[in-house]
Amino acid sequence: MRILLVEDEKKVADIIVRGLKAERFAVDVCHDGQSGWEAANTYNYDLIILDLMLPGLSGTEILEKVRRKNQQVPILILTARDGMADKIKNFETGADDYLTKPFAFAELLLRVKALLRRGPVNRSSVLRVGDLEIDRLSQNVRRAGKKMNSPPRNTRCSNIWPRSRAASSRAP
């Protein structure tokens, strides 16, 4: 498994890299936002560990760029920012997990393994069939690009739709 660590504090980065390599992970390290984005944009990683307070591009800016390019890679935020507003903003932007500093390496390792066990996640909130689109987050329904008024009950039913389609495709 290949992990990208974007962390500007070299001592913290060294501790994380040593620990992850001891667990047999391949780890690439970047110490600033721009090189972190370039690495994330160039290589396919199984996981990205991302600090928020970086020189150059911020961690949140990298997160936004990565999510626009690759919806699948799990991203763990590792930061000193422990405010609820920061957590909300980064989870809404697409973070999969959020761990604040100081941290125990054992906890970081457990979170890394859990995210890797899950594997790639499809983050699309929009279901499409033909010209019909249902956005499960905003509860908007469009047909042929035109917004339709739909009762909340109909959009709630759309949360069952993907599971029922998957179940029916597995039926004998």
C-alpha cells in the first residue's frame, strides 16, 4: 500500500514515516502544499495523510483539488486545528477522517488501517438513470437538466434505490 504524507513539521513526518514503514507501508513525504498537490496529482495513492497548515497551498486547498480530480482516494486530516468549524469544513470538503495533534501513533495506525480496509469509496451523491438525476444530499431532482419539484418522500426513497438495484443484479 502506498501512502502520501503531506506534513511540514519534519520531526512529526519522520516519526510517522518510520512507524508506517515498520508496518510495511510505502510512504512518500512532501513538506509543503504545492509539492503535496503535485504528488497527489501525479501518482495513485491508496491513502493520503494531510496536514492543514502548510506553506504554499493549504491542506484544505489540496483536499479540494484532490476531490475534484480523484473522488476515490481516502484522505485522513492530521492537524493541530481542533475547532469544530475546521472539522465540519474539511469533512464537507471530502475528508474521510480527522485526527488532531498531539496524537498517539497507535491511533493513527488504527485509523490508517481502517481507511485502507474500506478501500476506494464512491462519493457521488447524484444518482442518474437516463435523463433523471437525484441528488441525495441536496434533495434536488432534475429531468433533462430541468429542476423538478419532488416531495421529500420521493427523494428519501432514492436512498434505497442503489441498494435495491445492486440486490436485484445479484439475484439468481
